[in-house]
Amino acid sequence: MISPSALREKLNSNNWVENPFETLGLLAGIVNNDPEIGRELTIRALDKRELLADQYRPILDEITANTGLHPYIDHDLSNLSTRTALIHAAHEAEGEMAGYVVHSAQARILSYLVAGESVVLSAPTSFGKSLLIDLTIASKDFKNVVLIVPTLALVEETRRRMARFSNRYSIITATGQTQSEKNIFVLTQERYLAMRTEISSVDFFAIDEFYKLSISDDGARSTQLNEALLHLIKVSPQFFMLGPSIHAIPDMASKKLNCRFVFEKFQTVVTELISLSKEPSKHESLAKLLAQTEGQTLIYCQSPASTRKLLADYLKIRDIPLTSDRELLEAADWTSRNYHDQWLVSVALKHGIGIHHGRLPRALARFMVRAFERRLIDVLLCTSTLIEGVNTSAKNVVVFDNKLGGNTKKHLLDFFTFNNIRGRSGRMFEHFIGNVYYFDEPPQEELPFVDIPAVNPTEATPSSLLLQMRESDIPLSLIGKFESLRNNGFIEFEQLRSISGIEPELAIDTARYLYQLPLRSLLAFSWSNRPQYDDIKTTSEVIWEYMGGSNSARRAAVFSASMMTFWLWELYKSRNVKKFRRTMIASQIQDGKEPDDAVENVLAFLRSWASFNYPKYLTLLNEIVNVVLNKRGVSPANYLPFATQIEHLFQPTTFSTLEEYGLPVEIAQSLVEKRVFSDQDSFDDIVSTLRRSDLVEFGENQFEKGMIDDFQLGISGKPKEI
């Protein structure tokens, strides 16, 4: 009997396909003795399937069926044995999902879900976990389904996938959309918490990337995900939580959740790990690799600055010609006109290279992914926002940096994150074998243990979660902490519970500070609707100093309360994003900033602070301030209209949702000016109008026409393929 390593080496060459009978026989033997290793070797054989003579392909199909890889079997079942054909047919979906074939591990998980069990699934990136959500919805008659995903990019991707169910369900992704008798809500945790009172009942919910329930450096989002879970398990009889490479969840959590935890190793692609030399330099080594490698390549970098440095060095090392693709050149011109001609994102596009990170406008980030998937771009430099936030993959993945965000040992990639990155290599039906290249030795294999604070509270559980729990579910060791929060002396318990988004200690500290102010100073907080500069300054200082806003503000390139005030005031004065963006970019460059830093600082401010975190903090401060003003006998404040205006960047409220759907704000504004729709129309009416209209003529060039075409495809009701 040949050893697996020897057969692996043989299958990696093309020689065996010339006389394959003996090799396939050896493969069948290993499959019978060790299905897991046999599956990996079978995938390697499938990589050469097109080179096999026709008479040998049914043999490989029979072997493939024995490994459980049913989706890879030829759709023509006439050449299979009756037994194999019947087994294959049993793995084919029906209804809206007709034509999809599941592998054996998927079929097992699906049987649990269809039977009404709640399941927590840990499985590799290539497993096909998302497909199980779709198949469960197709198999059952739910009224309301809630799908929680970690990013707005995944909200849009999932919404497009859910379009296959639009004949039975309304697909809801934001407030303001009309609900029907049956609905599928696709939301981030923040949006779910904001909308939960609008959702009458829930029959089934799913949480994608459930490992984010563990409290991490991004504690606020993890806490809110736990809050969402805490609420959902109270109102829904069944759930499905899915994620990669998790070893276990606490026994206590499994018991309280009444769920089945399943750890699967079932692989549908093979990953090759290949070490790269740092000599003479990492940049030289990468440039050499890219010159020799076939297929598309994702390059992981630790930060937006790292993507820029890598690109700049790469263009110095290699004379990369300008792309001849018209759409990419037009995209580069569009970004140059709307942002800056020296911004390296524009420069990269001119050379046929993509950049993707969290500071890009959403529509532009979507274009990068779409251009990569359409093979307009062969090389895509990305940060963790792509790795964790978008379902895409490539033949090759290069782990250029061995850190996540920062530059200290604390920020070194752990095995879990490295595994998540490597999981982007290979793709079913396209790349049977993916290559992962690395410069630094991969971390030791250590699958994480994911805690779920919402149902298994410990000393590390955030106080905001304790406040949402029933007192009977709180451990004795935490009762004292709970009581001190309940009897804090500044904010009533129910009001404190309603303040979601910051920890209660911060809310109490803020209230304490406000109570201690002289009445004249307190009156400065009682403004409403239309603030003056000093009003914004007063509230910004409290957000920065007392509410914990400084950390998230710094991540959005806001480095002081005075800077926050000035930038907000400038945006408020202009009430025009394009004008504000142009003015602030030019101002920063005049002050000595490089164009890249200037552009991305402004974009970070707009995306992460002005339209997300600042309105959240201001809304919470509005609630805390009014608690104090009421007790001090002062007229209430009302920051909410201003918070809403800022959140939508002084644009029509529908524009931000249209951008999430893939329509850039610049194009939306143009369609309003050309009277295609009114900015006063409801979102549902706008989508209905834009679904019927022929919009391509409104694109100024192929790039804009492509953006419009992609947007219309997304609202057409045709599902995105998995």
C-alpha cells in the first residue's frame, strides 16, 4: 500500500493522468482506510479531473462520493453506480434551492436544523456554512427570521443572497423599510438592538462569526453582540450560530442555550502552506512571487498604512505597466476627481491593482471586491476588514504582515486569525488547491475556546450585560457589582439599562460630572436641534473625557476634543459631504500631511466617526443630560435631530442605505438632480422606481455604468450565488 505522502506527491504532478487506473485504485484504498486523508487526496485528484480521459472520470466520481464530497460529482449521474446515484440525489436540495448539492457533513448539520434543533457550528471557511442558513429557510415555514452579521458589507452580501426568498419574505436591512407578514431581517448587532421593538416575533435567528461573542479589544461591539443574543434567545425558539476554527464553547453555555455544538474538520479545498524568504527583502521576495505566480492573489496587510507602503515599494521595485482595462482606468480617474489624484488607491487602480480596507467609502470597497471577482484585478491588497467582513477568496493568499492592526507583540496574529486569513485561499469548483505564502512562522495550532458572556457571566463580563440579565442568572460573585450599579444614586435602574452602547460606569461618571456643575455651566447642555459652535464643543468634551469616546475617535483619525468639534462644525456649516471632503483634504495637505494620510483621515472621520460613533454617543448623552436636567429643574435638551443629521451626513436619509446597496452617493445625487426619484421619497418607493428604470444611461462612463448595473442587479430579486 502506498503511503499518503507518496500518493500526494504523485497526485500533485500531471503524469498520473496519462495512466490513471492504478493511481485511482490506490486512492480508493486510502479513502476506505482513512476518510479524512482520503478526502484531501481526492480533492488533489479532482484538481486534475479535466485532464482525465472520459472513461476514468466516473471512477473518480465514485471515489468522490465515498468521501462525502457530493457537490463535486458530475451532474450526469448516468455513469454512476445505482447506489452512488441514489446517495447523490439524496444530497440535492429542492424548492428555492433546487440545483444545490450538499456534502455529507452539511447534510448532517442540516438534518439537525430542519428537525428544529439549535446548532452552534465550528467549521472551516470552505465548509459552506452560509448555505446551511439558506437551506434551512427554504425547508421551513418561518414567519420572521433574523440574521446577524458583523459588517455592513456582509449585510449587503447576505441581502443579495436572501433575494431568492423574496417571493415569500420581505428582506429588511434597516429602519424605514416596510415589513410584511413574513420577513427576513439582515442586520448588524447594533441595528438589531435599535430595531428589536419593531420586530414582533422571531422564529429563527442566525449569528455569523459567533466567535465575536468573546469580549475582545473591540469590546463595545462584542458586548452589543452579546446583548443581541441575550434578547434573541428570549424570543426565538431556534437558532444557528456559525464560525470557523472554534474548539469549544462552555458546557454551561451549551446547557443554558439548549443547543448542539458541532466541531467539523470537513474540508472542500486543500491549502498548501509555503514559506517565503525575507532576503534580500520582503518586498523583493513578494515582487518575485507575483511575477511567477498564476491566478489571483490576496495580500494581507496589518493596516491601511501598510497597504500603501507595500504598494509604493512594489511600484519602485517593478516597472508595472498601466492597465489597459477601460473600467479600471475610469475608476482611477473617478477616485482622483472625488478624492485626490495622488491617493495611492487611485494610483493602484491605474496599474490594475486593488486596495481594500475599512477607510474606503462602502461603494468603492464593493467595487474593489467585484473587480477582483470579475478578474479585472489580479492582486488585491487588503486588511482584516476584507478577511473578516466579506466572503471572497483567491487561488493565492500572501500573509505579508504577521500582526493585526498594531505593532507590538500583543498584536501578533494568533492561530485563529491566521487560520481565518488562510481560509481565503481556494474556492469550491474554481480552485481545488489554494496556496498560502507567509514570511513569518505561522502561530502554533491552538483552536480557541469561545466564551459567551451573555449566558456564562464571569468576572470579565461587561457590566452592561449584567444589567440585561435576570437577577437569578447572575452568579453570587457578581451580585455585589450588580447591586452597586442598581443603586448608583445618579441614574434610575431602568434608565441605566436603556443606555445601550457604553458601559454603565461611564454613564454614571458622566451623570456625576453633570450633577456637580454649577447651574450656569449646566445650562450650556440644554441646547436643542440647531447647535452653535460652543454647543458642539461642550458636548464633545464630555464625550471625549467621560463617555469613553476618545478611543473610538482616535481610530477614526480624531485626536482631540477640539479637533472633533472643529471638524463637526465644518461639516455642519457646509452640509455638503463633497465640499467638506475636498476642503479638509486640501487643508491637511497644506498643513504638511501626505495626500494618502489626508484622504484617509477625512474618510475615516466621515465613515467611522461622523456617520457612526458620534451620533451614537450624542444620542446617549442626550438621555443622560436629560436625567440631570430634569432633576435640576432645567428645560430638557434635544440633540436627536442633530444626531440624525450628522449620522446621514446632512444628506437624505435614504442615501446611506442606497450606498450600502452599492450606489455611490455621488450617483444617487445625480439621479435626484435628473429627477429620476425625489430625495423625499420613502426608501421602498425609491427602490421600486430604480428597479423599474433604465438607469445605465445616467452613468457617465463604463465605471459608473458598471456601478449602476451592479446596484440594479442587487435590487432585482435575483440571488447572489453562494
